[in-house]
Amino acid sequence: MDVPRKSRTGLRWFKRIVIFVVIVGGGAGITISLNRLQPAAKPVDRQSVVIGTVERGVMLRQVRGNGSLVPIDITIVPSPVQGRVVKVNVLPGTPVTSDMILVELDNPELENAAFESHWQLKSAEAEYAALEKRLETELLDIEARIAQTKANLLEAKLQAEVDETLFKSGDRSELQWKLSKARADNLDTILVFENRRFDIKSESVVTELARQDASVQQAKAKLELQRSKVASLMVRAGTDGVLDQMEVEVGQRVNDTTLIARIINPQKLKAVIRIPETQARDVQIGQVASIDTRNGIIPGIVRRIDPAVQNNTISVDVSLEGELPRGARPDLNVSGTIELERLEDVLYVGRPVYSQAYNTIGLFCIDLDGIHATRRQVTLGALSVTTVEIKSGLTLGEQVILSNTSAFDDVDRIRLR
């Protein structure tokens, strides 16, 4: 028979109420979250800004000025050997390189000495080769005697064993057996001495060859010396620069100390930097400096401070302590930075644009996510050319934007992309 079904109307209404509550609650939550969101940060290309990191340590307070390189050194070229001037190749005012021949000298005695040294070396090398062959032959003779002695010893031992067997069987006399045994013992002793002789001879071979090799090396050194003297008859500049004076003429005899020429070396330079008079009051002799030639930076030391003021600047002479970069030459325009003071154990960062000493400015500080940056008020301290002391507002390791951010004055938060 038919069974009546239970009504499901109440269950459907319950499900509808639950769904409605969930939708209303979720919408309210989303609305509250959206209200709490901050305005979207203004996007900025990361490559278009300069970012600096706050550090703690020694900060250098510096001043900077422009100037030029000035030559300070003159190279004297003496005659390296005695001789007679046969040719002058360069006239005063000519640029020279270190390998350029300035003067040619003539000295037949030096050339003859080099020729004799050459044959002395050949003779020493020939003696070494002959000695090596002779000693090798002597060693081979000893080895041959050792081999022959070993063969004779083996034969004697075998004969002694045969004689001993025959003696015991009564077919050989005791005297014959003892003579065979004595002969074997004698050859054994001879073999010991021959091996010892071989060892001693091997050691002496090394010693004799070393002594002869020393003679060869001595002859080589003498030849090199004589060749260098002959080569020095071609008097070279030895440095790059400009020939200032030529002190000899053709036909003149010179000694090994005679002055040949004077060369102004453009690589021996100093920097003359003009510092604004308002910043020069703290500059002192002995302070460390660095010179930027636009092709490299050279360390230097302040050596002289001009007491007079010219065009609102003071000239400072800086000696260059490092190797000059390529392109450095007299009258080259350079910029110089002089270290005035070392501030120990301070917070500092790269110098922001438009920053002033002991002033408070707004800087964009990069958030922990590394993507966003928020404007923050930062109090500055002492100012240098490239760095500035941080009095408050930043902590060690934080990153800030140092480049010009005036385009973002209307916002306090940006996003780096």
C-alpha cells in the first residue's frame, strides 16, 4: 500500500536562511576590508631612482674643487757607458717614448768583449757536454763490471754447490770444494765493492756536472752583461715625455756619467685644485685627497696651500700618490676631493639631492616588503661631498631614495616596480 512522504518544506527554508546570512556577512566583511585599504601607491620605475643604505661607521667629511694636472718632474738621461757620439736622433721639443733612441754611441772595445764572451760560453757548454759523456761512459763501465761480477758469482756458487755434493758422495776432494766456495765468497765481496763504487761515482757525477754547469751559467751571465753594454750604446729615453734639452753633439766623447739629455715626464704630475674660499678654512697640509681625472681616481696628499685668494678660490697643491690612468697629461682638467674630518661611529647614508647640513627633510624610506616606500622626516647632521650624517629618523640597514623626488611631493607613498 502507499506510504505518505514526510514534508521537506521546513528544511528548504532553513537552507535559504543560512545562505542569506552567509552572503550578508561576507558582503559586510568585504566592505569593511575595502574601507580599511590605503589609497593605491604611485608606481615608480626602480631604475629611475638612486637607493642608498644606512650604514654605521666612519664617515668622511670632504670638500671638492676643480683644477688641472701640472708636471713636477724632470728626468735626467746619463750615458750608461763610455763611447763617442755618432748620431743624435731627437731634437729638443720632440715628444719621446721610453724606448726611443736619443743618441747612438760607438765603442769597439765593448763589441769585442761581447764577441769574446760569446765564444767563452760556447767553450763552457762544449766542456759540459764532453764531461757529461765521459761520466756517463764511466758509469756504464762500472755497471758492466757489476753485471759480469754477478754472472761470475752465480757460476761460482753453482760450482761450489756441485763440488759440495760430489765431496759428500766421495767423488770430489774436500780441497776442491773449499776452493770453489772461497772463489764464490770472493766474488760476493767484489760485487759489494763494485756496487759501492757505482754509488760513489753516481754522486760524484752530480757534483762534477753541477760545477761545470756553474761555469756555463757564469759565462752566460758575462755574455748577457756584455750584450747589455753593447745595447746601451743606443741611449734610450727610458720614460715618456718631451725632450727638454740635448746636452751632447756628434763627435763628442762621453763617460758613463755624462749627461745626455733632459726629459720632462708628463706622467710625473701634481694636481692644483681650486677650493672655494668659504670651504677652504678647514683644509690643512697633509690631509688625504683623491683626484678624479674622468678616467680614474688617483689618491693624493695636500702638500701646499696658496695663502692668496684668487677669484674667490684658494689653490691647493696635491701630490699624486697612485699610478696615473691613461690619458693623464699636463693641463688636464680634473676635480679633487679633500678629506677634512673622520666622524667615528655615526649613522650615515649617501647624500640626498638638495640636502643641507643640520636640517630636517622628507625622504622616501623603502618598506620591509622591498616594493613600497613611505615618506619619513629625517634629521641630518654633518654634510660631505657624497654622504651625510643621520641624526634621527633612520636606523641601521634601512634603504632610502636619494635621487630627486620632487615629482612625488603630492604623495607620501610610492611603489617601486
